[in-house]
Amino acid sequence: MTVHKIALIGAGRMGSLHAENAVANPRLSLVAISDHNEALASALAARLGTAAVPFEEILADAAIGAVLIASSTSSHLENSLASVAAGKAVFCEKPLSLDAEPLAAALPDLEAGGRPVFVAFNRRFDPHLRSLKARFAEGEVGKAESLHIINHDPATPDLAFVPRSGGLFKDFTIHDFDTAGWILGEPFVEVFAQGACLIDPAIAELGDIDTAKLILRGRSGALCMISNSRRTGYGYDQRVELFGAGGALRVDNVTITQVRRLGEEGESAAPFPYSFAERYADAYRAELDHFADVLDGLATPATGPRDSLRALRLADAAERSMKQGAPVALEDR
Amino acid sequence: MNVAVIGAGRIGKIHAANAATHPALTVKYVVDPIGAAADRLATEVGAIAATLDDVLSDRSVEGVIIASSTDTHLDFSVRAIEAGKAVFCEKPIDLGLEKAKSAAAHFEAPTARFFLGFNRRFDPHFARLKARLSSGEMGRLETLHIISHDPAPPPIDYVKVSGGLFRDMTIHDFDMARWLLGEEPVAVYAAAACLVDPAIGAAGDVDTAKTILRTESGKLCVISNSRRSGYGYDQRIEAYCAAGSLRVGNVAVSTLESWGEGGTQSEPLQNFFLDRYAEAYRAEMAHFADMLAGKQPLVGFADGIKALAIAVAAARSHASSACMAISN
């Protein structure tokens, strides 16, 4: 078994999560951590028994074959381009960019060296959703007619994050755009979005929304409904239902434990996980396994820059639809 | 109290049986243009087959239950109101919005007693949802999801006279949305397609739709419709509020489960609206009996008009691929 030396760029919340998984993965060896905030890099490196190293040195180190980019979203594309130019394989947290045009312009450079660029959309690695996708693809419920995706966050994000998030569609719905296209296996030709700020007026003051309902029309005519909320009040609500000609397939929420209580007032179950890190813990581990497969040459990246761009164009179209109050046609690409 | 049932078809039979078993009601007459159907149902519920004129001129008849074909609802309701009867009319009031509106004066007269049977409001599960939403325990309602998928498409001859998916099927959901949101929708967008049966498309209708409603205060509601689930009557509602969510799930034919090597298997969902809403139809009749005893109807003419107006706007939205304003 080849153990691949990798480096982490970005030692924040996502970086720590990926770093811990990388350390636990026998196929990967995390040899360096870089962050603009050197103290953050050093602290994480010390905790995981690895070294804090400036990004430039990582790029120059030929022994490091791959980088894991979990820096702030606005630096994803730039860091990915620099890594590819240095001959590294890239694992980049979603999204690769918040703007479609720079990403479209960067595609030739990202693809020029032939180094794999994997953009990590965690839902694709969730065992529940993978099973749904596989069973649909095997024809278990026939042709798809409708897909419903409920993606509601437990609590609103830090308000400081909102202005640099790219807005609800690019930051949050982007997952659902990717999941929807992946499950249905077809491109979308039209999107309609209604959005509102119903949870926290401070989000509207920052120019964003916190609640949205979208309808997408697939090339085959299949209809997809996406529901987003920044705050459920009851944990992470993550459900998918696929309605086909021969019945439906659905993925429900998971609960923290399986303990249920029966009492005079009825039956109660344990809460849903409160964070994406808990709900998608298996998916994050599977992402790294997939990346190890890519580094071993056993797989090509399940999602790359073009997938990121496709999701981003849907987010842009949704934004336009909401502003215009009308459906927006998409180029069938 | 004596009542008459107009229409001895599928829904007329349900209402007649429920009226006959209600302790305060006696079914005196059954009316249907098909004499044999009227005779058969009249015999079953201990009533007399008669004409509408007989019913309206009999002063001992206090209430009239209109379950005849949709195109007669408006006319029969007006005639029964004019004859001083309390009216329980099956939904919809009519398929034509302007035609229905033009009859408003009859329904708005101070003496008119008119109850429009939107059965879902009387389903015990949905009624409980409404009560708990109204209690405020979950805080302000933000968004509402309604899934309303039929087990199998209706006969194509019915599709042709149904008024189309939005006026025939989604109208129930529009009424539920108005009732649960507690606000009038001001905008509607509907994306629809014929994905289930090409014959429905050939008849000029759709069989699958997703509809988004928006209220003045910004509350959003999504409605999903399909004419064919393939797995029974899929009838769910989820209400997302500031402090959490309330939801009503599907009703299976029994609570039996089997657990085997291949996984667990529960019983199928109820497969027919008369089964799923049997309780609701009984509750409607109990409400009509209360009305005859002086109570105000919970659903009236204005509700029928408003749901119809949303349906018309949704059909236009689909036809023009645009978001439509709903005037109230």
C-alpha cells in the first residue's frame, strides 16, 4: 500500500475536520499544515503531530504529491491553481469558486497538467444518499418523475460569515444543485426560486435570504423541488425523496441515538444531529478514501471543477429567478 | 332533522350513509337523474327517490347535501339557498371563476347558510395540525410543504371534464394552504408536466406539478402533486415554524410490520381517498348537523372562490411559464 504524503491548506473548522480524518486514514500521511494564521496552523499541527509549513514551501516540496484545500472559500480557486501548477493533486472543499466566470476561465489551467482536481461535495459520499442513487440507477423505481430535497440547517450562521458566504444559493443550495443533478443523472433546463428572510432580519440587512423554495425542471421533464432554511430549531434536517414510475425511494433524517421514549404524552425519539460534521461524518471519511483511490490511480475524481461550475451556474440562475420573479432557462450543457 | 342528498354517485353514497347514521339527521330524499341509482341509494338509507323540485318545496327538509356532478353545484346551491335550505355542497363550487363570482349575492345574503365540503379540513390529523399551529407552541409559521399524490390516475373521461389538475386536485391543497397559512397567497408559480400517462397530456392536462405560493408577509408554501404514486395515497403536510416543525404523515392500512433478511416491511398506505378521508367525511356531516342546529359553517362560498382563483392563477402560471399575482 502506498502511503501518500499530503498537506492541508487552511486550519479552520473544515480544515481541522479533514486533517483529523487524514491522520486516521492509513493510506494518507499528513505531513504539513499551512494557514495565513500561523498560530492556527501551529496549534493544529501540534495537536495532530505534524508540522506547520508555509504554503510556498509545501508547493516546492516534491515529496508532497497532494494538497487538501480547506482555506476560506475566496481563496479556493487561487490555491487550487497554484497547487496544480506545482504538480500537486488537489482535494478542494466545495465550492471551488463563488463566481462562475473566473472558474470557467480557469478550467484550462486546472486541467492542463493532467493532475486530478477533486471538489468535495460531501452529500455524494453519504452512505444513505449513495444507496438511494444506486438503487434508482439500478431501475428499482423506474423513470424519475420528481425529486424533493429538504436541506435545512439547525441554526443561522455567524452573521460575520453572511457577507462573504456568496449568499444562500451559492453557499448552501449549491449542495442541493449538485445532489439533484447527481441523483437524477441529467442536466436542468429551467429553475424558479422564491426566497425570503423569515428567520433573522439581520440577514436581510446584509442582503441575503434565509429561506428558499426552488423548482427545477430536468431535461427529461422530471421536476425537482428544493427547500432551504437557515434555521430549523430541531437539528439538521436532511431528507431526499425520489418519486419514480414504480414507487418512491426516500432518505430520512438520522437521529443521534436510536433510543425512543414512550410516555403518556406519546412517543419521542432522540434529536437529529446538530452539525454537518456529525451528520456527514461518514461522508467526510469516505471523501478522503475516494481521494486516496484517486491518488492510487484507481478512480478519477467523482466531482471536479466542471461539476462545481455547473452547480454555480444553477445558483446564479436561481439568484436571477428570485430577483426577476420569473423562471430562468438554463443552457443545456 | 330532515335532509336530502342530491346525487347518488360515489360521493353521494358516502354522504347519504353518513347522514343516515348521524343521530340528529334523517335522509328523507335522494335525487339523481338516473332513476335506478336514486332508487337504490334511497332504499339503502331508508329515503324516498324524488326530484329536486320535490325536495325544495318540502318545508320539512332543512338541509340539502349537493353531491351531484360538478357542473350542477352552483345552480343547485343557489336554488336550495333560495328555497331557504341550509346547503352542504361538495367541492368545488364551480370550475368557472367568473361564473361562480357572479352568483356571490345569493351566497352572501344574510339568510344564506352554505357549507363547502373541503374534506381535508375535517381530517382529524390535519385538524390537529391546525389546532397546534394556532396554539402558537411552535412560534410563527414560516413555510408549509404539502404532498398530495394520488394512488393512480382517474379514468381519462374524467380527466377531460375535471377542469384540469389545478382546479380538480390542487384545489384541495390551495384550500389547505390558505387554512394553515392563515394568510392569503399573493403570488403563485407552478411547474407542471405530463410524466405519468401520455393520454393525460393528449387530453390537454398535466399529471405532475410543483407549485410555490407566497403570502404577503413572505411565507412560502410548496405543493407537490402527482396523479399516480404507485404506492397508495400519499398525503403529508409539514409546517416549519420558528421553534420547530409539525408534520402529519401517511396512514397505512394497518400497523403491521414484517422484519426479514431483506429488511423491514410495513403495510401499504391506504389506497383510496374514501378510505383515507372516511373520518373526515363523517366529521363534515357532523358539522352540517351542527349548522342545522344554528352553528356557523367553517368553510363557505368565499373559501371556494379563493381556492378557485389560486387554481386559475396556477394554471395560467403553468401555461405562461411565469409567476402570477393573485388578486384578493
